[in-house]
Amino acid sequence: MTTPDTATRANIIAHALPYMQRYDNKTVVVKYGGHAMGDPELGQAFARDITLLRQSGVNPVVVHGGGPQIGKMLQRLNIVSEFKGGLRVTDRATVEVVEMVLAGSINKEIVQLINAEGGRAVGLCGKDGNLVTARKLTRTVVDPDSNIESVLDLGFVGEPDKVDPTVLKLVLKEDIIPVVAPVAPGEDGETYNINADTAAGAIAGSLNAKRLLFLTDVPGVLDKDGNLIKQLTVAKAHELIADGTISGGMIPKVETCIEALDRGVEGVVILNGKVPHAVLLELFTDGGAGTLIRP
């Protein structure tokens, strides 16, 4: 018996040929968020859809997060996190847990899911093949009372300094799907935790990706009436930030999209990863599934 989920997927595929041709042999980087990966059924559906992309001639690259999973493991190990300016300080004990969870359990779980659906996936992190070299990230904050600036030391939190996509290109050439954890070494030999959105943007830029998809737990960018905005230019995005339409946690998300476009990505999409087949709906249907941001 055909389930509603299977029927939806079959319907998408039946009307997808023109869109498949658009993405034939093109690279699509998918950032799979920690919140979007919480449901086992959605995880299986995600793996099935990523496998279908590869079988359709698309070159998918998965970059994943795992913040909630890291938080749970820190609690289990009784490691208390310090926060400065609202940001988690990643000390040496914490970064060891981050690497264990991101490059270990989460990464291999996603690889296993894709392989179980008929794909061929391999797990990587920034350390593999010198894929990503990190530099230490610092944040400047201003004391509201004294108006004095100070620099926050966030420990082993990094941002991409260099990206060498050679290993990704070799893997993709062999019809293998790379699954990348955002952990990378610094020039100082230390291990750094990189925000997965930032890592995905840098990796997508290094590959001149046709699309970068950010799977989140929201539909995309909303207007002031709460309606989804289907497309945005960079200029319009700046306008919506300035007038307060784009606010809160969506601001850094959109700014990361803009940075990815500056790095050479053709288009970036914010969409709800909890919607079944969100990736297929975005790439292989006329209406898409989220907010597309273009230069």
C-alpha cells in the first residue's frame, strides 16, 4: 500500500524532470540543522531524499550541526558551560565533547541513514584532507553602562580561515555523498568548533555551489504579516533588516546567506527541514519550499 509520504514523493518526482535537468551535475550543499534532525522518521526521509538527489545527477554535500545533541551530552557528563555575552564558551573539555558528538555519533548516524537508503556516504570533518582550517573567533561587546568595548574569549570556537575542497571533489567524483561535521584544526594545532551555518557557507563557496539550503525549524523569512517571502535580493534583505522585518535569530541566518553569496554561491535558501521532502520540494518544484536569497 502506498503511504501518503511515498505518494507525495512520487508526485514530486513525476513532475521534476525539468528541474532535475537544471541541477544536473551541479553541487547542492545542504546544511542539516540540529533541531531539524530530531525526528527519526524525518531523518530517514531526509536520507532518502539526499540519496535521490545523487541518483538524479545532483552532487549533494551535507554539512550538519548538532547543538541540542552536544548540550545533552555535556549534561550527561556533568560539564557545566559558561556563557559570555549569550555565547557558549568552549573550553578544552567542551571541545572534546563537541568533536566526539559532531564528528562521531551524529556524523556516522547520518552516514548510516544515507547508506541504508541505497546511497553511498562517507563522513568527514574539517580535519580530513585539510578541508577546513579554522581561526579563533572572538566577539566584541559594549558595556551598556560605561560604553567601553571588551573582547570576549570564547575558547575553542572558530571560523573558517581556509577551505580546500579537494577531498570533497574527489569524493563527489566517485558518486559518494560527503557528510561534513564542522570541526576543524587551527594553524596553532588546536581543534575548533565552527558554527555549522558558517561552515556550510564557506564550503558551498569553495565549491561554487548552485544552491546552499539551510534546513531550519522555520518556514523561511516572513514578512510583517507572518507570510513567507519566496524570494529576496541581497539589497532587499538589507532593507528588511533595517526596518525590523527581519529580526532576532533570523538576522545572523540571513547575514550568513549573504556571506555565502559573496563567496560565489548562486542562490541560498532558508526552509523548514521538518517539512517532509523539503529538499525535493525546493529543488524540484516550481513553487519551492522556503525563501530564496540571490545577489
